[in-house]
Amino acid sequence: MKVNIFCVTFLIFVFARNVPLGSAITCYQCEEVTGRHCELNVKQVLTQNCTGSFVCAKYIWKENNITTIHRRCAQHTICEEERVALKPNATLIHCSTCNTTLCNSAPAVISHSLMFITTAFITISLLSLV
Ligand SMILES: *[C@@H]1O[C@H](CO)[C@@H](O)[C@H](O)[C@H]1NC(C)=O
Ligand SMILES: *[C@@H]1O[C@H](CO)[C@@H](O)[C@H](O)[C@H]1NC(C)=O
Ligand SMILES: *[C@@H]1O[C@H](CO)[C@@H](O)[C@H](O)[C@H]1NC(C)=O
Ligand SMILES: *[C@@H]1O[C@H](CO)[C@@H](O)[C@H](O)[C@H]1NC(C)=O
């Protein structure tokens, strides 16, 4: 019984996380200095439908003291490309990709291990109700 509940919960999470894979996804799209909608109020910015196997990306550049945040569809290698981009006086502060719908909203991407802990926590909560 306990094992079954855990399996079901776990599968729901795995499934929910992986549904958009293989099909085109939608990402937030904006490019703005930090402190405005693109960073703080992402629900008010544009979305775009990605083509093919593109993923959602979020990256932050600091250039001559100006910090700019970017969110968009991109190839999954975007972070390597940005890291080696030749930009004088600029530093890449953050770059992450994810591949579920509108996943480039949060400051950081939820990791698999955090997802696992969440699953375990919910399972334990469910078990305590039984
Ligand atoms: C993305 O695709 C959906 C479904 O096809 C459509 O309703 C929506 O308008 C599209 N969004 C953009 C920004 O093109
Ligand atoms: C960058 O910003 C800091 C703090 O606002 C300021 O002290 C510094 O002079 C700025 N540097 C440049 C190159 O603008
Ligand atoms: C880089 O920073 C230096 C010193 O602040 C400035 O003189 C120069 O114009 C900057 N270069 C670019 C490409 O912004
Ligand atoms: C989606 O993300 C997962 C985990 O980061 C990765 O293993 C997988 O290759 C990605 N899929 C695509 C289509 O980029």
C-alpha cells in the first residue's frame, strides 16, 4: 500500500514534468534591465512558442554596470554559447535552460533532486492521512 502510493505520486510528478518533451513548448520572452517586468513581473511579459527542440532559457548579463535579463526560446546549448560570447566589459551572471511550458519564469530552475524531495514529502503527507 505504502509502496503503491509512493509510486503513483512519483509517476504523477515525472509525467507532469515530462509531458511537454518532444513537442514544441511556450516560453516567456523579454529582454530588459533588471528590476522591471522581465525580472519581477514575468506574467505581464510576452510569451513565444518555440520551434522544434528549442528550450526555454533565462540569462542575465552585466555590462558596464547595467544588468540585463533575457528570457526566450533558445537552443539547449544557449548557456555554452553565451558563456563564450565575446562581450567586452560584460559578465554572464546567470544562465539556465529548462524544457517545460513557461518554465523560464523562476529565478532558478527546480532541480530533479528538489523534485524528488517534494515528491517524498507529499507522499509522507498522504501516508499520514491514511
Ligand atoms: C502559441 O500557440 C498557441 C496554440 O497554437 C496559440 O494559441 C498562441 O496564440 C501562440 N502564441 C504565440 C505568442 O504565438
Ligand atoms: C558601477 O556602479 C557602482 C555603484 O553604483 C559605481 O560606484 C561605479 O562607479 C559604477 N562603475 C561604472 C564603470 O560605471
Ligand atoms: C569598457 O569599460 C571601460 C571602462 O569603464 C570603458 O572605457 C569602455 O568604453 C568600455 N567598453 C565597452 C565596449 O563598453
Ligand atoms: C529536457 O531537459 C532534460 C533535463 O534537463 C534533458 O535531459 C533533456 O535532454 C531535455 N530535452 C530537450 C528536448 O532538450
